[in-house]
Amino acid sequence: MTTTQAPPLRIGTSAVRALGVLALATGALESVVTPTLPLLRRELDMSHTEGALLSIVLLVTGALITPVAGKLGDRYGGKRVLVRLMAVVCAGGLVSALAPSLPVLLLGQVLQGAMVGALPLSFILVRDHLPERESTVAIGVVSGLFVGGTMAGTLAAGPVAEGLSRHWMFALPTFAVIGATVLVSRLMPQDPPRRPDGAGIDWPGLALLSGTLVTLMLVLALAPDIAARPLVLVALLVLLAAFATGWVAVGRRAVAPMVDPRILGRPAVWKSCVLTFTICVGTSVATYLVPALFAVPADAYGFGASATQIGLFLLPGALAASLAGPLSGFGARRFGSRAVATVGVLVMVAGLVGLAAVHTEAWHLVVAKVMIALANGLCVTAMVTSTATSVDRGDTGIATGLVLVTRVIGFAVGVQISGAILTAATPAGSDLPAESAFVTGFLLAGAVTALSLLVVRTLSNGAKA
């Protein structure tokens, strides 16, 4: 005897708005450390090594949690897993806000890293409760607000930390996350638990995937110091290869793998991951180098901008990033994901090459950063939307989670490349890199981004309205 499951409840705009507010708040909380790292190093008496650890620990946790959260959401229901995950994030935000020392702050950042898994869970809920055409736009809105929240956190963290204290720069977005989680819990209908495979947790696969992601992030963190610690880096690369090989082998044999490596073999997934990686490398190079160029003394080749002035210069880019998600959703519905991604790549290449060629006035940097922020939002949202709507509903969380993990890795690679370029171009005894380092960074990022057109042309254009 079979039972017919009732169709899912259709959600209204208020529920989608609640998911958007949650994405905005988590994006802000995720981004407060990077712009205030000098202040945190000074107040907590951190070394450069400890500062680097603090800057990547959230990304390490996020890269680990995201695919697992997506899989659990696919299996047990998005709302149930999302609310529990955000409880961990809220606890981490409060720990960070109250942290008296670096070890406690690191603990808070580890807990906060769970926030990266919120996006694939939001996508599961949207797909479960909206028709496909509407879900495409809703996914774009949620993705865009997360990007906008990231930019807003970057802008506000410095003034809040300087005007109030470092404690408040964690506390304020945490309060927003708590409120948004309550809204989602109240407005989003409960989706029923589902166990399509009837299996439990794939602990061996989970352990091997965790080892793979953590080792990968450590390799990226240590790569700029390869000359100082070559044996350590080689050992980590060997360990990374061993973890990855073991994960693939176990995943292929498991009855119900936590993250099936075969899903990466699907064209819609691996193409989205490759494109997202290249786009995020280009974006993160600009994100790292543009503020650094603003801060270069005016009597050299920069603008001598303060932290508050830099925030104002970056504000138009933040607005563009927040609009990019909804624009990408509407564009994908009207013209298809391939068309949106093509436009995004071309705009980003133009912005990066323009920065390399002309950066003598502040408005040059502002306009280019707007172009890059807009292009990043268009491309990443198009890839997430394309992936979410091209796989089975039961695979939405894990597929989009893998794309978002690729986003994290791309940003980490871009930041490390940027730092290495500036370090190599800084003369001994000086803190000021050569202007050519910025030109090299922008041109390299533009070249990497342009290569993504080779993948874009092979994409399926998706459904159009």
C-alpha cells in the first residue's frame, strides 16, 4: 500500500524576505574580521601567523559544513536543519563578541563558520515551496542579499570597531541573525523529513571529506611561505592527495554517501564549480588590492585614504553587489543562465583590465569595483541558480553546497595570490609595494577570469520564460 504525500505549502513573499534578511545578516557577520584584522592584532597582541589563522578559520569551517548541511537538508528537510545550524552560528557570534582573548575568539569563529551552510538550505526551502520560475528569482534575491551583506559588513566593521569596540562589531550582526532566524522559523512552513535512501550518516566519507577540505585550506594558507617551509607544504600536499583519493574511493562504494563524489561528474555541477572558482579568484584579487591601493600614501601613487574613507569608496560596489542577485535571477529567467554568465564575465574582465590600465583617480577605482562586484553577483548567482534547477530536488542542497564551497576556495586562492604579489614587490625595509604589483595582480585576475569564457560557452542556457 502506498501513500500520497501532500503537495508542499506555497510560501509567500514574507517568507522569502525572511530568508533574504537572514542571508543579509549572515553575510555581514561573515565579513567583519577581514577589514578589522589590524585592529584585532593590536588589541589581542597577535602575531602575523595568528592573524592569518584568524582570517581563514571561518572559511575552513564553512567549507566543511556547507556540503554536509546541504546533504542533511536534502535528507531531513531544509527548515529543520537551517534553524539548528543558525543556533550554532548565533552562539558563535556571541562567543566572538564576548571573547577576551584569541583562543576564545577562534572558538567563536569556528562556530560562526556554520553560517556558510545556510545558503544551500535556503535554496532547498525555495525549491520546495515555489514553482521553478519563481524559485529562480527567489534564489537570486537570497544570493544577492548574502553578497550585499558581506559588503555591508566589510564597510561597517571598521567604523563600529573604532567608534564602539571590537565586541560590538560581532554583537550587532549576531543580533540581526537571531532576529532573522526567528522570522524564518515563524514564517517558513515546516517541510517534512525525508530519507530517500533509508540510510544513516556516512561517517567514513564525512571524515575523509573533512580532512580533504581542512588540508586544502591549510595548503592555501601556507602557500605564500613555500620558500620558508617547503617540506611542510609538500607533506600537506601528499596528505591532501591521500584524503581526496580516500574520499572518492569510499564515496563510490557507500550505499548512501554523505557527499557523493559522482555528483561532481555531472556537467551542470562541475562547470558551475569551475566557473565560480575563476570568477571568485578575480573578484577576491580586486577585493584585496583595491582597498590596499586606496590606503597607499598620496605622496606615492595612492590616495592615503582612512578606513572610513575606504568604506565610503567601496559603498557603490556594495550596492551593486546587493542588486546583482535579483538581476541575475530575472536575467536567467528571461535570457538563460549562459547569457547572464557571459555578460558577467565580460564586465568583470573589463573592470580588471581597466584597473590595470587606469588607476590614478579615486573614481577609476570606484567605477571598476562597481563593475567587478556586479559581475561577481551576476555570475555566482547564475551558477547557483543553474545548478539548483538542473539537479533533482533531493540533490539541491548538496549540489549548490559544492558550488558555494568552490566560491570559498576561489576567494582564498585569490587573496593568497594577491598577498604574495604585494609581498614579492615590496623592497626590503619598506612597507610600500611597487605600483607594478597592483598592475600585475589586476592583469592576472583579468586573464584568469577571461579563461572562464571557455566554460561559459559550453553551458546549457537553461529554461527561459
